[in-house]
Amino acid sequence: MTDPPEPATTAGARTSARPRRTELDVLRALVVVGLVFFHAALVFSPDDDFYVKNRDTTEVVTVVAGLGVVWAMPMLFLVAGLGAHHSIGRRGPGGFARERLLRLGVPLVLATLTIVPVPQWLRLRAADPGYDEPYGRFWLHFFDVRPDLGDFPFVLRGEHFETGHLWFVVLLLAFCLLLAPVAGPLASGAPRIGDAVARRPGLLLLPALPLAAIDSLLGMEESYAGWNRWAYLVFFVHGYALSGDDRIRAATRRVAVPVGLLGLALFAASAPGFMSADDPFTDRTPLALVTRALFGAAGWAWVVAILGLLDRPAARRRPPGPVLGYLAVAALPLYVLHQPVVVAFAYGMVGRPAPIVVKYAAIVAASLTVILLVYEYGVRRTRVTRFLFGMRGTPSSASVR
């Protein structure tokens, strides 16, 4: 959802000009499309407080959702960090900050003013059949806000106001602006990191320690896909710091399988705590603290393993097919559009007499159809709408760079 991760050359990093890492563009697109399936599933979750809930739920959602939560959003932040390295190399820190303010800030403001209030309005209607306030009147109440700097970077608070699914965009924009003034020192240390990792690939596991500490001591936040918001900063910064060195990529490939197995073991070890603690996200009991630490470490291991497994010669030589290439370019607009559409279709489906699997399939199919149609005919085809949704270039461009 930012510049593609095509690292710039740095002194001592032994990099060379190389083609775009299309496997990461495709991975990013698949995660975004997967969020349609994920959020549709939350309608049937017995645990999550989603906007619209079906009367019948299933524990299957809890298990499947956990398998996605542990790596999907962390991967988006890490890939964004990889892309930030390339962008700063091209534009400099100041140009990078200005460019991110436009590419992320404009769609953030646009969506907040137009579609973000919709899920909250539908939540009220679903919870109370007697609630009949028109959307226009609710929209005014939604923006009855006050400053709340203590919840940085979410600096506005109100009875109904929220950033909704755009919390990712808010955090990513904040991280980019925080990165800009320190980008130079971080990049200058990359060669030394590359030297160390080339000698000892196991050092790639070190970021698991701060992630475990952040999730354990600060708590996990359900509103941000189960991770503490500052844990995502660790993924983003490491994506930036590690992106410019082919030796680190080679080490990641070498350790992918054992680190993946370690990640599976850590994730499995966290399961008893999530199932038995009263509130594993925030409890201060020893069991909850250890559970969150295991989950944080597992997330880093999963991300490293996935990056290493995808970074193979065959994958690098093979360009994405037309469908995946199309979705890769569309990632940010699809992300911005997806959740209000899913909630709207869920609102229309939950009251119908049908099995869970039928309702779920209908919500997913209808949501994907509408999102793609809106993107194709309402976003992609004009320069103005592309700008408003964070895309660059003309409607015929093959890339968002």
C-alpha cells in the first residue's frame, strides 16, 4: 500500500539493481483481499465485538482468525517498511514525508468523511430494531469529537467517532512521519547489521524479543487486529532497516523453514492461555503475560518464514498473472473500501433464515463483487479519483509507484 519494496543501494550492502519484488506486491494484495473473508467471518464469531453479529456463531472462526491475525497485518507493516526504504532513497526524507501525507492522508480524510461512519450507524440499527435515525443526522453526531492526544496517533475521540478499519492507515502514516527524520541514521547502520546477520543468521530472531515485550507488558489491542499498536512499529522499522541488503535476504531464505517451525510451536504454545485466561489481551496474570509474549514472538517468526519462503528464484522470475497484478495495484483502494461494504451486506444477511456457511458465502461474494466494481468504475479510471484513493499515475498505468 506504499511504494513497492525495491531496495535502494547502500554502501557496503552488496546490492545491485534488480527488478521489483513482485512476490511482495502479490502478498500485500492477497492480504487485503483476505480481509474481506476475515471481516465477513467475524460476523459469526462468538468472541469478537463486530459491528453486525449473526445470532448463531461458531468457534471455528476463532481458530481460523487467530491463524491470520498472527502474521497478516504485521506483514503489511513490514512490507510498507521495505517500500519506505526505496521511497526515501528516491525522494529524500522530506519528499518521502510529503508524498506519504498525500498518498495516505488524502484517502484517510476522504473515507473518514464518507464511508467510515456507515458501520457504526449499522451497528446501532442492528443492536436496536427501534433505532431509526437517518444516516445524515447520525453523520453529524459521528463528528462530534474532541482532541485526545493521550491516545496518539488516534487524536480524536467522540461517542460514535472512530477510525474503523482505517486504523492501519493512521498508524502507517504516523510511522512514516516518525521515520523520516531518523531515516539516515537507520540506513547508515544497515551494513553492520548485514555483516552480523551474514555471519549469524539466527540474529534475525532478535526482533522477536521487543515484540514479545511490547505485547506482554503493554497489552494487546483487539481494535488493532490483536496486536499492540507499537508492535507494528517494530515490524515497520525492521522492514526499513533490513531492506537494503541482499545478505539479509539470503539469510532469511536459509532460516525460513526452521524459523517457520519455531513460529508454529510458539503459536501453539500460546493457545492454552488464550483459551483459558479471562482476558488474555490485557490481564496481568503470569499466564496472560507469557501468552502474549509467545504470540508476539510467534508473529515475528511467521513473518520471517513467509518472507524467506516467498523469496525464491522461481518466484522472482515469474511475473504475477493478470488477476494478481491487477489486485496488487488496487491494494490501497480495496483496503479503504472493503469494511463498510462487508458490514452493509452482513447487516442485510444476518436476519435471514439460512445456515452460517450460506450467509458467509453470500456476504463474501457480494462484498468482493461490489468492491471490485466500485474500484474499477469509480476509482481506477480517472486521474482525480486515483489521487483521492492514494494511487499515482494515469488510469492506464500498470503501477502505483
